[in-house]
Amino acid sequence: MMEAEIIREWLSTIGSLAIGAGTLWLAYTGNAFRKDKQFEHKFDLAKEAIRIFNHLRNDIQQIRSPYGFEGEINRLKSLPEDNDLINGMKKYTDGGLALLRMDDRGESLAEMNRLEPEFRAVFGETNAFENMRKIRHEIWVAAHMIVSGGRVKEDRMIIWPTGKDDEINKRMDDAVAEIEKMCQPVLRGNRK
């Protein structure tokens, strides 16, 4: 009888150890799984941020293009003449085209704004988001000033690129480079 009790005690102890070891193994593998999922999310967020910032930069470059295409010009001419803004857009087609293009290409700015809180929570603080918003706003204000007959010459310098040393293009490139610098370690597989 005594031997049976000792065997039961040993089996109970072995069972408890097996359950403890299994629990530790599950905790370890579960934590590894969670870390893999977190890294996967951070990796996807980094790719998305770079995509959105490059898309926004391209949109702003298209908004600032000095060339008007026939469809854009026709669309501008077909606007109803019911207010001063539209009449100004027709008179100063460069400002009008910039405003039409901004209206057509607003989705990339909205995407950037949706991305910002999560990006800041995961990657930390950056001025890149605000810098891109400021650039787009400056162009919007300049276009409105042109169509209202305001500082046409000065505002055209903001709307249209001024060559290799264009300040707005440089600021956009700096914002994109800042985001890329923050995301590069993750995209290269650095899990820290």
C-alpha cells in the first residue's frame, strides 16, 4: 500500500511539473508570437507611411505643375459664373488650376492625417506631418490670393516650381526623408 501511495505522489509531482513546463512554454511562445505580430504591424505601418508621403509629394508636384491640360482648362471654363472666386479662377487660370488640382488630389492628405496618430504612437514625434500640411496650405493660400487678384507675382512663386533650388520641393523632400529615416531600420528587419 505504501508503494502505491509513493507512486501516486511521484505521478502527481511529475504531472504538476509537466503542467508548469507546458505553461512556461506557452507563455514563452505566446510572447514571441505577440512580438512577431507587433513587428509585423510596425513593418506594415512603415511601408504605408513611406507610400503615403511619396504619394502626397507627387500630388503636390502635380498641383504645382505649370502645364494645364486640355481637360483641366475645359473643366475650369465650364464652371458656372456665379461668384467672384470662380470668375477669378477663370481669369487667373494658374491659380484656378491649382485649386482644381488640390480639390482632385485631397485623398493623399486625408490618408496622411489618418496615419499620423498611429505613426507617432509607434515611431515617435516628427515634424514631417506638419511640414507637409504647411506646404499644401501655403499653396492653397497662394492660389486663392491669385484668383482674388492679390499678390499675383509673389504667389506664383509659391504655386509654380522655381527650378532646382525650389524651396517647396526641398521642404517636401526633407519631410519624406525624415519619414524614410524613421522607417528604414524597421524595413531592414531591426526589431528594436
